[in-house]
Amino acid sequence: MFIPTINQMTDKAEIIAFMTRFSFATIVNNAAGVPVATHLPFQVTERDGQVVLTAHFAKANDQWQEIEKGRSLVIFNEPHAYVSPRHYENQLQVPTWNYVAVHAYGQATLITDPAAVMKVLEDTILTYEAGYLQQWSGLPDSFRQKMMNGLVAFEIVVDDLQAKKKLSQNKTVQEQKSIIRELSASEDTNAVVTAEYMQREIPRE
């Protein structure tokens, strides 16, 4: 990912927090020279100082057969918003797009141990709807086994983490504040959240 120095995210905790918040990401692999992609919810954890991504494919999705053949790219890319040049003091400006994105590269490993696969599922439930875990646990074992047989779990130990926040850092504070005001008032949730991230970049007065 092209990342100018001013837009580079280097705080690992900040990067992990972003990935955790926007955990519905895109995994990309190479299949016979053709990029293939699937959109999945990921668990983001740390193990021995390394970021680990965990998720599962539907077994009917052939992409899982490719992930151990080469490195994977997982893209986390929300929020984003259009920025009008009317906010700038200098008229020699053009429209742009503000966004935050993380590209995580690493080698995927399939998870085959039934207990480990069950943990992937239960961790996913705990993340997105903890209250459902009791219902899940009470379902017939035959049903839960059928569900497990229909998926393929995997993990990726990230070896290259590229993170970018393009949030008008190259503009004046007044210009940034003008953009934040407009985005904050938008009916577009993405714009509002982009303004939230922009506000974090404003120097404290």
C-alpha cells in the first residue's frame, strides 16, 4: 500500500484497535494467477508479540484451498469520506477522499482440530453476540457438528502490517476543523466516523 510518511500509522495498539473495531475484512489470495477475495469477520489477537487473525470460510468456498499455498492479504478499510475543496483557503485545490486502511500480510494455516475449530466459532459468537452463546451451547450436538463440517477455520500470523490514515494531516488546523464539522453533520455514518478519526489528529490546544 502506498503510504506517504505523514499518513503512516505506527502505533501498534492503535492499529489493532482499528482492526478490531472494523473486523469485517477482505482476504485476498492468488489462485492460478488470478486474485480471489472473500469478505469475512476476523478475530484480531496478539500472540507472543505478533498479530494473529482468525476466521473461517464456508467449505463450499474454494478459496480456502488456496490459502496455504502462499501468503494472504487481509484488508481492513473503513471508514472513508469524500472531502470537498471548498474547505481550503487556497483555491488551487482539488477534491479528495479521506480514509483509514490496514493491510495485513501473512501465511495462513488451516485449523483442523475439532476443539480448536469450536473455539473459533465460540470466540466469534462472544465478539458479536455474546448472549447467543448459551443458545448455541444448547443446540443438539449433531446440529453443531453439521455446522462445523460445513466450514474451514484458519489463522494468519501477520508478518507485515501496513497501516494508513489519510485524514487531511497536510492541511491547516482550521481547514481540518471545517472538514470535521461538515462530516460530523453528515447523514452518512462513514463520514461521521471519519470525522471522529480526524478529530484525534487535531493538535491539542
